[in-house]
Amino acid sequence: MARDPRAAALVLHRFGFGPRTGSIAAIAADPPAVLLAELDKPDAGQITKPDLPTSAAVNRAVFEYQAERNAKQKLARKEAEQLAMANPGKESATQAAAAEPPAKPEEVPLPRQLFLNEARTRIDAALNAEIGFVERLVWFWSNHFCVNQDKTVMAGGYEREAIRPHVLGRFSDMLLAAEGHPAMLFYLDNAQSIGPNSVAGVNRDKGLNENLAREILELHTLGVRTVYTQADVTNFAKVLTGWTILPTATNPDQGGEFVYLKRAHEPGPQTVVGKDYDDTGIEQGRAVLADLARHPMTAKHIATKLARHFIADDPPPPLVDRLTQSFLNTDGDLKELTKALIAAPEAWAPDQAKIKRPGEWIVAALRATGLSGDIGRIVGGMALLGEPLWRPPAPKGFSDDNAAWLDGLAQRLDAANTFAQRVGEKLDAEAVADTALGPLALAETRRAIASAESKPQALTFVLMAPEFQRR
Amino acid sequence: MPATLHPPTRRVLLLGSGVLFAWAAVPRVARAEGRDPRFLTIVLRGGLDGLAVVAPVGDPDWGKLRREKSLAAEGPTPALPLDGFFALNPAMPNLHRLYKADQATIVHAAATPYRERSHFDGQDVLESGLPKPGAADTGWLNRALAALEPGGRVAPRGRQAFAVGPITPLVVRGPAPVLSWVPPRLPPVSDDTTMRLLDLYRHTDPTFARILEERVGLAAIAKAGGMNSEPGDERPAVQGGGIAQVRTYFADAAGAAAKFLAEPQGPRVAALAFDGWDTHVDEGTVKGRLANLLGALDGAIAAIETSMGEAWRETVVVLVTEFGRTARLNGNDGTDHGTATVALLAGGALKGGRIIADWPGVKDADLYEKRDLKPTTDLRTVLKGLLADHLGADPRSLETAVFPDSSAAKPLQGLLA
């Protein structure tokens, strides 16, 4: 195959995180082959950093931190009150003590530090990849099975433990890993759902919470408006009772880990989406998930979402059909599904139909300029642009429609400008354009860069060029 | 596809001194009726529990339904009385004050035509105005604006829909141009850079050009109204974290929308969305999560009233959600997805101090599918009534372009003073 720098640049933007210095030339000999090769790398998509704590360890550490902080604040308040009682004239003593900050301002609180460590790891994986295709898949699947850091404190560990091992594996395995992960059980309230007729339910007068069951059917597998009813939601919620988390307060060594609690499991057989499941304890839930993973509606749902993310808001139906067939024929083999995607002619259309999501764009800007960025600024930038890391507004995750991100273009301009003011003096914007756009650069973009009034302004134009914003 | 605004010329942009955009300098045309209505829609995402906002404390079946976890007329934290039968959550003193001043109306047991329980489909029906989900990428508010007669009550310059927040809600997307505003958190880019980039987009990417043009127009209004907050504040533009942060975000976003609507040359119709109403666990109606959120919402209503200034008397704010929640509590003192709920209306233009409800009751047999408050008022009747009487929308367009297939849902009359 002849060298094709244009296809190389397109591959880097569409399937990866944008070019780094020399990327376009490096893969121009055979762009599709390099793309495929990324899937075959040993440990593709895995993070091998032994110093990162497990999600359960993070859960325990944050719990201990907050408990200690509460105790300290309580003690401080008590002392202040005693002081005020001893000196009744000085009313402000209580207020002054209460207003005192609990920690030194320059000290990063432990939960924030743990979050930043996970964020840095994730961003580095995207910065260091040749193309970044597998990392893009990680981001895609993490958003499909999203959890919220604010509620769970362990979104980073969840992604490493439940998502990454399966991005090129089987969908059924990822589904089981995600739904059984403490972060998900906590995020969608299943940890607290109790079978009304279970021992715990009868003794404590507690009952069902149908949140997780509904979102699995609606968002994670079959898709909304497909083949399930309210009765299926309720029955599936019963099946999932007992899937919970070891309480952190009383388990200093294993708190925050998954546990199946038979005492809370609703006894008896259940019917979910037309099939009867005997009460086999935890296996009852596993059996339902295994069947949902193989359902044709699930295949179509996943195929549509994958094509929407990479190809177009309204992906061509023949492409969705082919992906659906691949999913069904391979029993949800995600590596085969990914290969089917890049084998499709639609994946190579020259138009850059999609707008990069804010996180993708920020990483692409860092790759283009060869910088690694301050992690606080990176996650701050993602939040400002409407895509706060691991904090989706709802269980559906962040949107993959252009319309959702288009209105943020003006904010991106402010962000690009701020970034360029900081680093632009030291960079040659035309060289950055060669690196990042290469043969995609339009003549108008080249002219705008060449006639810019300052180096930061020229860099702003590279980062804001339609060829760079789109993929 | 959104229409194009008058593109600012290079010369206009270079004029500077606050007049960045041609139409910012256009003199205001007085309308024949002498009215200049403002209409703000707030979408409460996640499914607001209407029975936790306004409870039927006079209904003998109510006390049994949620026992001590519910709003009650008596007790340590009594609900605020409205009309002897219904009472308001005590976390909402501002709304109560407005109700007593005839500037707030409560619609109860209301629902969109949607009868399933998916948030995302429910929001789709709520915001699109269509009877079924997944059928549209435009919202009823935008289409209503686009369908207004020229020379009507809403000034030509008010023909842009306005949205606050980094992601524009569906309800306000559509053929009328949308201005979206996020309070600036970064040092703003220079006019020169903006103008050059706009020039590049005009030659390469019309969609991008349109977005940037709208931003330029908005910056002019903001400058005129002194609304550019100090840059450099790195607070995230989306809500999260503690209740104090949520309170601030609600009040800031709602107040910003009101300030733009109050401007003589500003937009007249706006929308924003607040998340967080999906209370599956420990709902905390009287004390706790939902009470805190309702308090923050009450603060947002107060911020709108304050920021509107004189324009408050020409204002209607409508607060709507995709569906209500189960009438009973679930196994975790929360509620799961349900059906009918409340819609809250506030504003000086209302004939308020009223509760609009055909009360279905909360006995087991009265509940929808034996679990949810039964819908007896089609939310579209309320919205159509407001659009017709407040904005002067044409009744025919309300049945076709704005709320298709809604002829059975007649516009509710007499909502306005």
C-alpha cells in the first residue's frame, strides 16, 4: 500500500487522541495496519502501576479520612464552646474556632489526591499511546457503564478493575464485572436493595430499590423502548437483591468489597424478559446478566452506540447491521466488534463528521504540543467544558451527539486562549500545525496561523481549527 | 437548523466600547400592547417527587401512605399551608411567600403524555413536546418562539432563545437561534482573536461560525449589563459536591438567566436545567437531601425575582420535571420512578395563589398501576395556556408546530393576571 499521510492523520484524530510529533509520518506506510496492531499489543488497555490502590482500599482510606476529620472538627467545636463558657464576654470565640479551616490550604485533601492520581494515570495512558485507539475504547466503555466519582469515590479504580480488562474481551464479562462492582452497586443504589421477603427484609422491614435493575435494562443492555416491562424491572431488582458491599465502618480490612448477602436475597424463582430463573442465589443474577448480554436488542444497542461514537450522530444503518451481526456471531467478542468497525468503509469517510468531546480535545492539544499538562488544570478544563471527569450528570453518561457539545465551542476558545497564553510563546504554531493537522490543514487555516498577530494567537488558531476540533 | 443571525461585520466588531454586535445598538421598538413578557423554563432532571413538594395534608389517606416520612400539617417541621388541603414543603419559604402574594401557582397530579419510567425518554417527551420519545431534536419552547407572529408581543430582538449552562437543554433547541451562556471562568479571549477565528470559520465551517457569532452577540449584552464575573475562578461550571455548592450553582445560573431576560435588548425566552432529583435512597423530604435541594431551588426562585427587577411583573417561570415518583416509599426510604407530579409556576405576571388539580386521591385503588400518583392534568394544557396568553402564541401553531397531536389538551385559560 502506498504511503497515505492523509489517512494517517484521519486515523489519529478519528480513532485515537490526535497526532504527536512525527505520528503522521510514522504510521503513514499503512495506517489501518497500525490501528489493528494496537489491538494486538500485549496488555493493551491495561494499567500496570502497582502503587495505585484498589477501589476497595480507596473506599476504606476515604472513609477513615472523613471519620478522622469529623472527629477533629467535633473536638474543636467542643473546645471552643468550653472556651466561650469560660469567657462569656467574648462571643466571637466560638465562631472564630468554628470558622478555622480544618486543614492547611496548600494541603491537598486525601480524597482529592487519590482522584488526581487516578486521573493522571488515565491521561498519561492517552498521552503515551501511539494512536490511542484502545484508550478511546476504554473511555467509550467507561462512559457506557458510567459511575459517578462524587457518589462512589472510586471511579478510577472501577475503570481499571471492571472496564479495562474487558475492552477487547467479551461483553458478557464486562457486564458482569461492571454490575457486580462495588462502585456500580453503590452508584445505582443496589447495595441497599433488600428482598422484601428475605430474612433481612422481614426482620428490618426494608425492601427493594429498582434503580440498578432499570438502568441495566435501559442503558447497559437492551436499550430503552425494547422488550422489557415494569414487571421485568421489578423482578430483575428482586434477582439482584443481596448483591451488596461489605460495610467499611466495621470491616477495616475488607470493607468496600463486593459481597453476596444471602440474607438479603429475595427467595424464589423470577421471570425476567420472558424467561424463568430458579432461585440459585448469586447465580440467578449472573444467569440473567448472561442472557441479557446475548440478547439481539443488546447487540443492536451496543452496535449503534459504538458507531455513533466513532462515525456519525446518525450512523448508517448498514454499518449498524454489520456491527450487530458481528456482536451476535462472536458472542459479544469486543475485539472482533472493534475490528468490524474499522473494516467498514463508512469508518474511512473523508468528512470529519464528529466533534471531539472536551476530554479528547484537551488530550489532543497536549499531544500536539508535546506537553503533559498539570493534572489539576486538565480536570478543571474538562469540568469547565461540560465533561467533568467521572462525574456524568446522569447514569446515561455524557452525550455522544454533536449538538450537546457544539454550544461549548466558545468556552473552548477561552480555554485554548488561556492555554496558548501560557505556553504559546515557546512554541512554533506552524510546526504544531504540521504535527497535528498535517495534510488535513486547510489553506484558510494555514493563512490564519501565518498572519496571526502573536505566537499565542497562532497556537489558538491551530487548536480551534475545524480540522482539529473535529474527528 | 437554526437560522443565522446578522453576522457581525469586521467594522462592527472593531467599534469596541461595548457595542460589539450590530443589534445591540438597535433602538427598542415599543409594542402596541405595551407588554414585554419574559418566560423562563427550568427543567428539573431526575424525576421530582411532587408529593414531597406539595402534599395533600387534608387527604385522609395521605398520612397512611408514607407515615412519619411525609409532609404533614402538624409536627416539629410542619408543612406551609396553601389552601387547607395542600401544603408546601417548609424548605420553600420564598415560593410560599409568592403564592400568598398571588405570584405563584401550583399544578398537581400533572404529567406529560409519557407513561413509561425511563428518565431519558421522559425528559425527551417533556422537552420535545411530542407525544412519543425519540422523535425530535428540537424543543417546544424553541418552536413556540420560532412560530410567533412578527410584530407580536415578543420583540424581534427577543427572537433568540437563551440557555444557561455548558449543555443546552433540548427544550430550547430548534429553528430559532439559541444563545447559550456559561458564566466566564477563564480570562476572555481578545476581540481580535475572536474576529479572526470567526473569519476562518466563515470560510471553512458554517456551523462553527454560527456558534461563534452567537457568542459575540451575547458578550455584547453581558458587557452592557455588567454581567462578566471575575475570571480566574475555577469553580466547575456544572454542579456537584456539597449542598452549599449546589445552592450557589442554582442561584447563580437562575440569576444569570434572569439578568439577561431583564435586559432591554436581551432575549425574552430562556431555559436551564437542574439535575439531582432522582431520590432512590433516603429521600429526606423534611430534612435531608430533597429538603436541601428544594431549599436550593427556592433560593434560585428568589434569585430570579431579585435579578429580574422591574421585569418581574412581566415574568412567568415554569418549573417542570419528566415524571413523579412512586406514591409509597421504596425499601430504602426513597422513591422509584413514577408518573404524575407537580409543576410550579412563579412570576409577577401570574394570577397566582391557586392550586390547579383534579385530585385523584392516594388510596391503593386510585394510584396509577397501583404505585404512582395518577395523572389527571395534561402538562401540555398548562404550557399551551402560558404560551398563548403570555407570549401571544397562535393557537393553531400550538397544536401543530409546538405540541403536535395535542388537540385534546386544550390550552388552560386564565393563568395570567
